[in-house]
Amino acid sequence: MGKGKLFIYPDLPGYVTLKCDFHTHTIFSDGDVWPTVRIDEALRDGLDAIAITDHLEYTPHKDFIPVDYNAAWKISGKNMLKKEI
């Protein structure tokens, strides 16, 4: 992954600006990494929130990883508790 620029977004009067990524995928869909890696990436990039948006109908690794549509949530939830976020 290339080195990105750090963007600083100012708060607007009366609002708090959040830095978020609302479209990420994990190994349970067409992504290449575990949900824990997505969380680490978000923390590294200074994000306030992410959404894991794995596809329900596309499971290219089903021969190696059992299909559990809640797996990314279960794994990331445990990781977030461990990191106290």
C-alpha cells in the first residue's frame, strides 16, 4: 500500500467532523484480509468509524473458510473489545 497524505478536516460550527470509511471488505467476501486487519488499518489511518460491507452472495473462499454471514462482525467485535475501542 502506498503512503497516503494525512488529511485534516475542520469541524464546522456546531458539528464534529468524523473521518470514516463506509465501504470495506474482508476475506469473507471479496477482500483479502481478516476483519482484525481492517480495524488495525482504520486505527492506523486515524478513522473514527468503518463499515464492513461484505457481500452475502459472493463467498470465493467458501471451500477454505466456512460461510458465516456474521463472522466479520463476531471477529471484529472481539478485537475492538480487546483494543478498548
